[in-house]
Amino acid sequence: MALWVQYGLMGVYEKHILPRILHLVMRSRDLARLRAELVPQARGRVLEVGLGSGLNLPFYGAGVDAVTGLDASPELLSIAEKNNVGTSFNLDFVARGAEDIPFDDKSFDTVLTTWTMCSIGDVGAALKEMRRVLKPGGELLFIEHGRSPDPKVQAWQDRLDGLWGRCAGGCHLNRDIDGLVREAGFDLHQLETGHLVQGPRMLTYSYLGRAGR
Ligand SMILES: C[S@@+](CC[C@H](N)C(=O)[O-])C[C@H]1O[C@@H](n2cnc3c(N)ncnc32)[C@H](O)[C@@H]1O
């Protein structure tokens, strides 16, 4: 197949098909259980990095004044906008990559990410940006999937990483999430790891945590 046809098809897949698949897959009850555990801990002015189709929005509690949803995919943000049935807090959307967050230093009380650090191109730069915009005393809250400590699972994660990424919007199977969070200068306040959701072991090793700057 000619190269330009292949690129054209990939573009259609990434722009029109993948956002709908992600919206459906990310709605699972299993993931909702973890959202219900993490998201209500958000406080004050919140930056959600990788808002996606907005599936965390119903879980924000009364302590939240405003949420800014940043995502590299305008298509997913428009699904979030369409599905939003109203929130008790101010909500706005920013279509932009997290490697260059367009906000002042120390401007958010909470930065939240769920199943997003796997897909960000330069996740180290994005985490430094998240730390920069977090106020002193504020927290980064996250649930992510990543590298398993089991050598057999790790081997499969490494083997299938490139192929998986091409099908799943650049998602990496094998990122060492707490290592990346620490490397960006955060102090971990809490970390729970393990197969916290059901599914293939390669995809379900999870990191649920809270970190300060
Ligand atoms: C698996 S989805 C998770 C969406 C949402 N956080 C959820 O829990 O349903 C990964 C998200 O990361 C977003 N993403 C990928 N690269 C990004 C980047 N560089 N900056 C910001 N968001 C990015 C994708 O557009 C997508 O919305």
C-alpha cells in the first residue's frame, strides 16, 4: 500500500475511531471504582492532565472550585464537552500537550492524571510542568498503568510496547510510573501498586498515588 494511503488511514483512525474506542473502553466499572477512590481527594483549583472524554468529572467532590481539563486530543475534549451534563464547579477545556502547560507557576491546588502518563510523548517534561504549576502544599493525584515488577510480564511489556503503541494512541506498556514521578522532583506521599483492575497482566499493573512538590 502506498505510504500516503497508510498515513491517511492512520490519521482517520487516530482522529475519528480511536477517540470513540477510548471513550467506550475507559468507561469500565472496574476503572470507575478507582476513579471513585482517587478523584474525590482533589481540592480547590484543579488541573486534570489528559481529561480525555471527561470520565472523571462526575467524581469531583464539593471541595473543588474549578477544573481545567487539558488534553492533546481536541476530539476527546469535544466528546467531554458534549457528554457534560453540568458541574457544580467552573469547567474549562484546553487542547494542548502536557509537555508545555500554558499556566503560571504555582497556580493549581491539585493536578490529577488517570491512565495518561502512559501516552504522553515526553512524560518527563510533562511531569516537570505539572510540578511547576502545582502550588506549595498542593498534590499530584494519579492512577496509571505501567511496568510490572514480574520479569515475565516485563518481558512481554517490552516485546509488545511498539506494536501496542501504534494501535493505542502512543500508549506505552512499560513505564516505571513512580520512578518517573520521583525523577521530576515530586515527593511521594502515598503509593499503592498491583493488579488493581481486571484484564491482561501486561496492561493492568497499576500505580495509584499522591505526591507533593
Ligand atoms: C487512555 S486515555 C485516558 C483518558 C482519561 N484520563 C480517562 O481516565 O479516561 C489517555 C489520554 O491521554 C491524552 N494524551 C496523550 N498524550 C498527551 C499529551 N502529550 N498531553 C496531554 N494529554 C495527552 C490522550 O489524548 C487521552 O485523552
